[in-house]
Amino acid sequence: MATTIHANGLLTVEHEFEVPVDHEAPDGRRLTVFAREVAEPDGGDKPFLVFLQGGPGSEAPRPTRNPTGPGWLGRALRDFRVLMLDQRGTGRSTPVGPDLPGTAAEQAAYLAHFRADAIVRDAEWIRRALGVERWSVLGQSFGGFCGLTYLSFAPDGLREVLITGGVPPLEHGPDEFYALTYALIAARAGEHFRRFPGDAERLRDLHTRVVAGELPLTGGERLSAGRLRMLGSALGMSDGSASLHHRLELPPGSPAFRHDLQDPAGFGRNPLYALLNEASLADGVATQWASARLEDTDSDPLRLTGEHVFPWLFEELHELRPLGEAADLLAEREWERLYDPAQLARNTVPAAAIVYADDPYVPRRFSEETAERVRGLRPWVTNEYLHNGLRADGARILDRLLDLARGRA
């Protein structure tokens, strides 16, 4: 299905594709993947750039005000028509939510088909359906992980791959990854408390009140110490420190404070993030709740957490409770490989990546190691941005990555 719309100075074509849940069983159960094609009014014949959003579990961004102006999309539309995928399970694609039918084992078996390997095979299905010989890919964060999976298993469909803040580790498992990200988020938290020294005392006071059971949330739930520490999840963004401060300055009994602490990482809106965040790092291994196993169990309220997911979330958040048993099964699953190091070592697809030196979500050390192992991948390592660099200065970043990939820089 395709619907063409002319609005806001853009040509958009909305597509729906019916794809197999399991690409190894193409005649089996199907789901819908939604994709929005965006172009300038006369840009419908330009080559495709496929945008793979961060996550896992987040839909593609929606073009709103001034889409052809500053920003990565405006820069992209000068050279491309952009195809924005609502990755399976998100947005207007067949959703994943707490009403997922079946037993826990059936739910887990279904959810096992929502990682980067399935997303890449969806993209290839769509590329063939649209009659495209090769296209370019821009992957942000988890979308960059998908880009490396694409280079591993379907390079013939690619013209070039561009990655922003998402060069994944090769052969470094979840334990190594999360041990390093805990240290990195602790460093970011230390910087925050030096910038806003009063916030440390606020957090300690809030922790005392949490332990005493004095802070009810919406619906009568009690705020837990773990959920309070999850406020650190914002600290990888350029505006994250200010955002954290503005949350902490709210009166603890106010509706605004209770709302912000109800689900600080948005797991209820995007349950796939909680279900598959650790699995997105499981390259041939089981995660066994790596974040929880590595978490320092001391009671220091200043030891904030970042992009870490814990099994107790599936007890505390009512949107996640129906999926708790399935999440435990996924944590014990021996996952398939996500990357092919041998194929990456002989890669012939032009590729470029920006690596954020101070990114606490995707550690620079692992990204640089991987970049050295992908033939032809040209990295740009910089401390000018944090994890949201593409949103903060997208036109400049995309312009530089295109120059790197095409040998102009």
C-alpha cells in the first residue's frame, strides 16, 4: 500500500509492507512495517537514504516544522529522498505492547524476531519491493548497530553506510559493555553535581523519603530507589544535565514531579526498549540480565544509572508486568550472531561514522576498536557533541559523514 501526500512543501509517500515475522519462514505469520518516504516536491527521483532510528523500540521521527531547513533531514533532502522506517513493533508498524497474546514462551519466541537482524531483513524486503538496486543508510545509535548488521549480512543492497553515535562492540559481550557504561555515566553524574551542587543534596533527601515510603506516584505506587537512580538516563544528551536539574528542582509532592518519575525512561511507551535493550548487544550470547548483575548494590543515591534495564522494572511498571516472564526467558536465550567479523574485514561498501568521545551510552573505546576492524569505515572521533549530536547539529554532521564516505575528506 502507498499513499502520496503533498503538504508543508514536501512530497511524502506512506508505505505499508507485509513482511514475515520470521524471515526464515516466509510463508508464515506476517506483520506490517510502515515507512514514510520524504522528498522535496521535485525530489521523487533522487536516490534513497534509509534512516534507521535509535532504540530499540522507537519509531522514526516525524517531519514537522521546517523540514527542509537546518538539521539532518534538510541536508539529506538536498541529495536524497529519505525513507524513514518505523521499525517492526513501533509507531505505525504492527505494535508490541502489554496485550501481546500467548504464553510467556510464545511471547518470547515472537519477540526474538525484533532485533537488528530482523530489521535489516525487513529493509531488504522493502528495497526489493520498491525495485531499488542499492541505497544509502543512515543509522543513529541503535540504528548504527543495525547498519553494521546490514554490512555483515546484506552488503549487496548498500551504496554507503553512515553511522552517528552507534558503532557497536565486536566480540565484547554485555558484561564488558555495561561495566564500562556504568563508569561513564558515573563520570557524567560527577560533572552534573559539580555544575549543580544543590542537586546532590536534593537526591539524598529524595532517597531518604523513598526509603521511608513517602513519595507516592500516579496510581498510588511508591517511588523506588532504583527508579530514582534512573534519572541519570538523560545525562548522555547535550541538554541532559539541565533536564535532570529541572526535574530535581520540582517540589517532590507536585503532580509534575510524580509524572516525571513514573517512567523516567519511557519504557511504558516503548516496551521493546526494555525487552530487547540488552539483547541488542547479545552477539551470540545470553545476557542473563547483565545490567542487574553488574549493578553496585550500595545505597548511594548519587550513583545514577544510564541506559540500563533491570528485571524489577517488569514488576514496578504496570505496562511491563504482563511481559515479565517473557523478559526473563529472553534474558536466558542464547542469541544468534548479529555481526560477521570476516565479512566486515573484507567490506567494500563505503562507510563513515561519528564517534562521540564522551558518549556514556556507546563507549568510544569499543567503537574505535570496531572501526579498525571494518574495512573502509572512516571514523570521525570528536568531543564536540554527546549522543544526540545528529539532532543538535545534524546538517554539519551528515555533510561531514558524506564527505568521509565518498573520499572528499
